[in-house]
Amino acid sequence: QREPLREQAEKARRYKELLGSLREVESAVLIKEASDLAQRIRDLEENMRSRRAQAEQMRQEAKQADAASEDLSKQADELEVRLESLRARVQDALSASERVQSRKALLEQRLASLSEIEQDADRMRREHEARVARLNDALNQARRDAEREESAVQVLTEAISQLEASATALLARLESAESELAAAREQEVHRVRLIAAREEAGRRLESLDAEQQRLAQALRSAEAALHEATHEAEKAQQAEAALEQQASNATLRLRDLHRNLEELEKRRRTLLAEQASLEARVRAVATALENNETLPVGARAVLAAAENGQIAGSFVAFGRAIQVPAQFSTAIEAALGASVGDLITPSAAEADAAIRWLRQERAGRATFLPLDLVRPRADRPFVPNRLGVLGVAADRVQSAPEHRAVVEALLGAVILTETLDVAIELAKQTRGFRKIVSLDGEVVFPNGAVTGGAHHTDRSGPVRLAAELEDLRARAAEVQRELEESQQAIAHRNRERESLDASAEESAGRLTAARNRRVEADKARALAEERLVTAQDALTRLQATCDELRRKAEEPLDPLPASGEGRGGVTYDLAALEAERNSLLENLSAARADLEQAKRALQQAEERRTVAAQRLAAAKAELEEAQASDSPAARLRTIEAERQSLQQELVRVEAAVSESARAYELAETALQAALKERHAVQAEAHEQSRRANELREQARALEDAAYQDDIQRARHETKRAGTLARLLEEYAVDEDDAIRQAPIVSVPDDAERLTRTLRREIRALGDVNVGAIEAWGALSERYDVLAREREDVLTSKAELDESVAELDRLTRGAFRETFDKVRDAFAETFNRLFGGGEATLLLTDENNLLESGVDMEVVVPGKKRQRLELLSGGERALTACAFLF
């Protein structure tokens, strides 16, 4: 319980450290953010004021430029009136000059042609007629040109009037559109402010939802802590009764353990006795097999002679050359009979030498099985597959490969059955067998003879002794295992007894500790109840704040629709209004450009009309002159008088030509000066109009930028309000405190990454029991008290262990001394009773004197050293007397 609570306390401390770091970083970030937002709002407001002031100034300049352009246009109109007058003067001068020039040329021509008329009257007549026709065509063409130019002037005048009316209408529409756009932008700023407030409420709601979850988790932790404290208090209240019951149960358990230890000790002594008996029997059987005591006298003599080198060759008793399973040992030994003692030799020569030695030494008789003479049976008897029939005996025996032929020769015709009844029934039905032997050793011969029964003292042969030796060794191993298990159980019970003793000794202290824990549990429960009430109050307040924010976040933007709503409920589409304003600006610019172009075209058309009128007047004068001149026939009669008249008129015309040329030059000079002045005024008017348009465009751009700044300011104000509300709610920092702390607060460069890391570490902690810190403190204090009490108990136990070790040392010393005295007395008494020999006592475990057993080994005079179990009855009785006396 202590280690999990320590981990919870460390986790809670880590949680508080991370939470404190997170609050410090987040509060610094929020204060810095609120300060930055306030500075941005101030900058945006300054930008808005500056841009709107610049825009207003540009609009005033545009109005001044428009007024200047209007004044210049009026000056251009006045100049146009002057130009008309000057053009008329130039035209009159030009017409007069042309008439005078024409008259002069005509007079000269007439003077020159007077002679020609006299010479070629017909040709002159034709030329006169052609000239008149040509002048009529030129007059008609000039008249058509004049009419066309007059019509063009009228069309352009009407177009200019329409363009001026259209520009005026577009300007009125533009002013209305800009007014609506300003109202729509004002509503859009309001809508953006509402949306930003809504988004900020949503973000704060997400943050508060996380805080609400944290508080809910803290509430659950407090409830769990209260439940655990209540449970601990109940457990502490039940601890006293439980400890009393535990003490009673420990007493009963101690009694049971003592009885169980007595039984286990009794079982151990029984197993030790059985182990000693089995070890003695194993040694006896092993000695009998090693000494060939179960073989015939002749076979034992041959084996001893071969071992001593008296006979050359290798001899192996058949019973020792085979390995038989214990369940078949009796049957195989009965089947072999006396052949179990036959000796296997490599060849007949060794057998012959052995027989001669037996005969010479009169040592007995023996049967030999030379491997070069023994032949296995050619065929085996038929063995039916029926219940109770076990098969051929040779198949149940294992041997070395070189001895397999001997096994087949002796056991290849022997059939094994489970019972005598099966053997007798099988003998009636089967032929070709030598013997049928049951597992109990009954033998049925082919001639019908049956051998069976048992002696009062059954003496085993080598086959049965070998099987018995294996069984004894297996039982000895089992007894050893049971003995080890018994010793382990005794050790376990001793440890359990020691534990129960220690538990009983600690019962009083544990009872006192339980009472102390109950008092501490009551305190912890009261503290948990207080934490639970605090968490519930905080959660209730937070839920109210979340509900208010959720209501604001879900509150619709009405009465404003998605695109904004203007005065009187008129719905504005901001994008459409901006597009309309831009379109009107483009149309107005295009209309003004068209008006300027139309005016220039009108001016050109008026100039063309003047030129056409001049050409028409010249054509009329020339035609009139041609028509007024006499025909060549009539003039032949008055050539001389006419010549004198023409010469006089020519002198007057030359004087008029000089006068008209001077008048034309003066009029043309005045006209060119007026044209230049008009062009300069028109260019200035166009420049002022262009400048006014540019100023209006710049003013609109500044208004648009101010509008974007206004939207940004609304968003920043909403965001700053949310930041200040979060500071006040989560960190108890109001706006004035935030303003005071802003210059001194320090925000890490990687604050965002640090915040993510802290939040990730807090989430990685999972559920945190904050009350574990106080619980761990109380538990640690209690643990220190118990640790000191435990140290006292361990010190007492060490002193008791030292006392027990001292008693064990004294006991072992006394036991060793007594044992040595008894052993010496036993050896002396045995020697006196037997008239010789040796006797000694041996410890089964020299390293554990207090748990060791005692064995006897004696050497009877005339025999080798052997254990007590291998002696005869009289020898064992005398040995016992020697030990007792």
C-alpha cells in the first residue's frame, strides 16, 4: 500500500509542478498578448485617423481640382467664341485675298487671252464652257462637304450634351453608392466584431471545457479520496476486532502447527528407518550379484578362476548378460531354469579348458554356451494374437548384439502369457514351442507337463535379483524424495510457527497502530470532505461561466443578416456595393474620357466645317466670275477697249492684293495665338480633371485601408476582451494588474512549444489523486513509527537468535562428546563379545549433528566389513548387546 501511495504522491507533486509552470507561462503569454493587442489597437486607431484625414484632404483637393477644371472649361468656351470671330475675320480676309488674287489672275489671263481670242475663238469658247461646268461641279462638291461637316457638328454637339448628362447622373449615382457603401462597411465592422466575439467565446469555451474536465476529474478524485478515507476509517474501526480474531486464529493455528509438526517428525523418522532398511537391502542384493552368490557352485568357481587368472578366456553368466523388465523377471527366470547360470564363452576352446579345470580341481560342474557353437532356432513357434498372450520371451529381453544368438537359442521358443489358464489353453492349440510360461512363473511343457508353486523361503536368481535391485533403488529414490519433502514441510512449518509467534508478539502493537490509523483516517476523511466541497463549488462556478459563454457562442447574429443590415432595415450586400461603386467609377471615368474625346472631335469638326465653308465661298465666287465674263465671240468686238480697261483695273487689283495680304496675315496671327491659348486652357483643364480623379482614387484607397484597419481593430478588441476575461477568471489578474505587469513580465522564446510540452506531460500523467500528497505525508509519518518499532523487534529477534545459536553450539558439543564416548565403548564391547573384529558408529550427516541419523558398521571375525542388515540373526543379537551394554 505504501509504494503505490508514494507513486501517487510523486505523481501529484509532479502534476502540481507542471500545472504551476503551465500557469506561469500561460499567464505571462496572456499578459503579453493583451499588451500587444492594446498596442496594435492604438496603432490601428492612429492609422485610421491618419488615413481618413488624408482621404478627406484628398477629397477637398479633388473638389478644388474639379472647380479649377470647370473654370478652365468656361475659359475654353469663351476662347472658342473668340476663335469663331477670329476664324470669320481670317475667312473674310482669305476670301477677299482670294477674290483679289483671282481677279488679278483673271485680268492677267484676260489680257493674255485677248490676243488668243482673236486667234482661236472656237477653242476659247469650248474652254470657257468646260471651265464653267467644272466650277459648277466643284461648287456642288463644296456644298455637300459643308452640309456633311455641319451635320457632324450637330451630332457631336448632341453627343456632348448626352455625355455631360450621363456623367452628371453617374456622379450622383456614385455619391449614393459611396454613401451606401460607407453604411454597409459600418455594419460589416459591427458584424465582424460580433463574429470575433463569438469566436473568442468559442475558444474560451474550449479552454473552459478542458478546465471543467480537469475539475470534474479533480472532483472524481476527491470523491474517490473521500470514499477511500471512509473505507479506511471503517477498516480501522474493524481492525481491533479483526486483530483479536487474528490472535485467536493464530493460537489455534499454532496448536495445529504443533500437531502437524509432530506428525511430520513421526513421518520423517519412519522414512529414515525405511531408507536405512532399503539402503541395507540394496547393498545386500548388490553384494550378492557382485559375488555371484545366485549362480551354481561350478559357475562361481569358473568366474572366480577367470578373475584370478587361473583360466584363460572370457566368461559371462547368462543371467548377468541380459536385461529383463521387472514384470517379466519371474517368468524369464522360470523359463530359463538352471540355464540362468550357464556361462557364455567366445568359443568351444575356452569351454573345454574350463571343464578340464573343474574336473581337475573338483570344483563342481557348469554349463557353457560357446558362441561359435550355439545356433538360434530356425523357426519360432506360432504365437496367436489373443488376449493374455504376451509374445515370445526373447522379444522381452535385451542383450548385447554378440549375445543375441544365445538369447534366441534359449528363449526363442518360449512363449509368455499373463496367467496359467491362458498358458494351458495355448498349449492345447500351439505346436513347436519349448515352454509356455506365465508371469507368476508357472511352466507348461510340450509334453503336457506343468510346473508351478512356491517355496516357503523363495530364493531369487540373478534375473529376479537384478530386477529387485532396480525396484529397491527406485523405492529408495522415492523415499529420499519423500524425506526431502517432509524435511521441507517441517522447515516450512517451523518458519510458519516463527512467523505466527512474531505475529502474536506484534498483535498488541498492531492494535495500537490500528487505533492510530482510525484517528488518522477520520482526519483524512474530514480533509477529503472539505476538498470535495471546494471542488464542487469551483465546478459549479465554472459550469455557470461555460453556460454563459455557450449562450453567447450560440447566439445568432440577428438582427443583422449575413451581409449586414442598413438603416431602416435595408439589407446591404457589401461585395455587391463595392463592385457597383467600382463599376460606377469605371463608367464615370469612361464617360469623362468619352466627353473629352467628343469635345476634341467637335473642335476638329468645326474646323473642317469652316474649311468647307471657305471652299464653298471660293467656288461660288469663281463660278460667278466665270459666268460674269463675256463669251469669246462678243469680246472680239470690244478687245481694244477692254484691254485698256483691264490694264487700269489690274493696277487697282494689285494694290488691293497687297492690302488683303496684310489683313490676312494679321487675322491669321491672331487666330493662331487664340488657338494656342485655347489648347493650353484645355490641357490644363484635362490635367486638373485627371488630378481630381487620381485624388479621388487615392482617397477611396485610404478609405478602404481604414475600413480594413477598423475590422482588424474590432477583432483585436474582441480578442483582447477574451484574453482579459481569461486572465481574470483563471489567474485572478484584472486589466489594471495586466497593464502594470506587462513591462516586467518575461515570455520565453519557445513559449508555444513549452506550453504544448507541459500540456502533453500533464495529459501523460493521466488521472491524478492530488490528495495523495497529504495521505502520503500521514502514511510516511506512520511508517517511520512502525519502522522504529520494527527495528526494536528485529533487535530483540537478533538477540534471541544469538541465544538460540549459543544453545545449539552447546548442544552440538555435548552431543559430539557423548557420541564419541558411546562409539568407543561400543567398539570395545563388540570386540570382547566376538573375540575380535571391529565395530563403529557412523553419523549420516556430519554437518548437521542435531538432525543426523546413526548407522552401525561391523566386521565379524573371518568376514569383510558390512552393515548390520547383512549379518545373521545371532550376529545381530550380539551386536545389539554390545551396543546396549
